[in-house]
Amino acid sequence: MVEKKHDPTPNPRETRLADPKALRAYSHPTRIKLVGMLRREGPFTATRAAELTGESVASCSYHLRMLEKYGLVEQAGGGQGREKPWRATTAYTSWPEYSEDPAVAEAATALSVAVAELYFEQTIKAIESRHLLPRVWQEAEAFGDSQLYLTAGELADLRAKLEDLVRPYEVRNDEPAQRPEGARVVQFMRMAFALTDQPKGRDGDGRGGSA
């Protein structure tokens, strides 16, 4: 749906949001969902967007225009009024992981929280409905965590290695012919963060185990 890239190098397949107004505008959950759906199923109209999201056509039309304002979507051509098709402008969205500008930092944090809440919603829905999947898919899915003692450099290196593993499969998003028989859309989430509330052991280091 949305991937927050860490590479500061400009990417033509990525929309980079750095203005606080743009960050706050994109933080709306319906707008995040619409961009993800357009990347996966677009182009489509405001009418189709309403069917997919459960929102009204008027609401979807408004959100699409706001997304257009900040360069996340554009009209695909053809149709009139609310029957004009829309498409995502790029494959990914990114925003600052760190900023010395308090306004940018606050808006970026709010967007990250909105995305994390959406990830949580998707995860719960997937767990509740996984019994509907064939056994082979239920056994292939992953749900768990690991707690590791890492330096910041090691964490960055591990993140880069995971991104390298995923990258070869990304071509299938734009090239349906590359998708093998039986392939499904899989939400592959990557999250890693330093714990700030871990209990202290006798040696002063945090102690803990995975859930």
C-alpha cells in the first residue's frame, strides 16, 4: 500500500512528501487507502472508489482532489465529473524519518502513526479471515517478532538486506505477465524500532524476550 523509503536519492517511482501541509493532508486514513488501492487496482473513478472504501462518492471525490493537490494522484483521462478515472502518480510514498524542523517532524510523526494504525487494522483483518485461505497459504504466512541487540549501523544494514530480498518481486506489481500462477497480493510489512521502555537488568542493559 505504502512504503516509506529511507534512501534520500530522488526516485522517479516515488512521491516524496516533506511539506507539513502535504504530510498532514496525506495523514487521513481514507486518503492513504485510496492511494494504495489506486496503485494496486487503478485507474478507477470516484464511484468505484466509494464501492471499495465504503465512503460516499462525494467524499471520495473530495479526497481524490486533495491527493491530486499534493501530487499523489492524477486524472487518467476520459470520463466526466465524478466518472473521470484517477491513477496514482508513483509506486511509493516517502517522508522524512528525521527533521530539525519541528513542524515537519510533528507532521511526519502524525503520518507515520496513521500508517501504523492502518497496518494494525489490516493485520487484525488478515488474522480474523485467514481461516478462509487454503492451508498452504495459512502455513506460509508469518506473524511474530524477534528482539535483537543491534547498533544503529547494524539495524540499517539489516534493513537494507531485507529491502534487497524484496526488490526482485516488486517488478510483478507493474508487470502482470511476471506473476506466476497462484500468486496473490501479499502485504509484506517491515518494522524495526529501538525499545525505549525496556526494563533494566543488573548489568544496566535492557532485558526482554519476544512476544
